[in-house]
Amino acid sequence: MKIEDHILFTANHKNWKVGDKLLTMEEPQIAHFLASVSNTVNLKIPEYLTEVMNVEEIMSLAEEIGEKEVWEVLKTLKSPGTSRKLNTMIFEEDKKLKKLLLDVAKALLTREALSKKFPVNFPEDPITELRTTPMYQEEHINFTAKHGSWIVVKRLIIDDKTPVADIARILASINETTVSKIPVYAGIDLKGIEEWFGDIKKAKSESDIKALVEKLTNIPIERYAPKEFAEHGKLYALRTALQKMGLSIDIPSKSLEKYLEKV
């Protein structure tokens, strides 16, 4: 049986029942739909981390850090002192497992702190209602896509034994897929954006961080993204700048996966 080109996202867990399906597979529509899925999952990830870390305290720390100037926010996010604070907010004693969760906590803190300074979500609305028929009656998270040679299936059937952090993992994995594919369909020039930041190898010193922020806030995004996707392009510029400091606004699914394999 031939599978039609499509992108589908559905979630059914407790009171969260949302979903949508894209069949109009024009490239701009694909990019917009993927951005909507990204926003949808990113809004939910924090609540599925509450069994492994103190999300409320992390949000409070993000508020505190977010009051600083942008370069100071970045410097603080990267500081060993911030890592030590985050360590106290993680519900794990094993050092190796704690390190995996620290990677997750850092990304959450970075996303929330920087949200006080920049948009960290795409401009599309998240999916907030069920607009399609789910493939499964059970509680689940399901993301499938087929467009030409691009085929992806990310699925989790949820039962009483499913760790809550596993739901965060699948949502983070879906986000990573959408983030990787949006530039392809939106016509965003990632290589050009990387070249814009090319004279900064790693930003560690105060002067390097300030130079990085200067580059970020003055990027001529119209060179690297169509007008329709200018705001999306700015988000990829932010991601590229953060890479120069070893920071990310995307929860790392692999860290959660490795953690769950070992607990």
C-alpha cells in the first residue's frame, strides 16, 4: 500500500489531546507546519521533566538571569557557578546520570532565560486542538512524515509503566527533527548564517561574548532567509551564535535517552 506524502502529529496524554495533519505538501506550508509542531512540543517538554528535576526552580533561576544584559545572560548561562546551581535542582545522585540530566537542565535554562531577550519559538501558533483522527486509541505521542525520500516515524505508546521523562524524550526528538528540516523547506541559508559568525571561533571572554551578541543583533537576515521566513532565520542565527558558546535552546533527546537506558 502506497503511503501518501504527509506530515502528522498527534498527542493524547491525560488532558492533552491535540493533533493536525498536513497534506498540502508545498515547501512553505511544510516549513510552517513543522514550526507549529516544534512550538507545540517545546511548550509541553518542561512539565514532563518534573520527575527528574525541579523545573519550578529552574524557571525561577531563568527569570533572575534573564534580567541581565544579553552578554551577561550568556556569560552566566555558561558559568560553572550556574552549573553548580542546576546540579542541586536535579533529582539524581549518580554522577554519570546527573551529568546527562544537567545537559537537559542547561538547555531548558538557556531557552527560558533567553526568552526574556529574544523569541525562542517560531512565529506559528502551536497546535492546541485535535484537528485530525489519531492512528491510535491508546495514550500516545505520534509524529510521522513522508515527503519524497524523507520518511520519519517517531512514536511512543504511553501506559502506566512509561516514565514521564520518556515523554519528554520523544517530544525533544520530534523537536530536533522539525528544527533540522525547517531550513530545507523554508529556504534558509544555514551555511551563510554560519559564515556570518565565522570570525568568532569560540566565545569565552567578555569581549568575545559581546562581539558575538553584536553579530547576532546586527545580522542582515534578508541575505539568508526569504521575507516570509525572516523570523525563522533569526532563530537559526540565535542557535548558531549559541553553538559558539556550547549552549543550546533545544532539549537534547539523546541525553534523556541515555539517562533512561541506565535507570
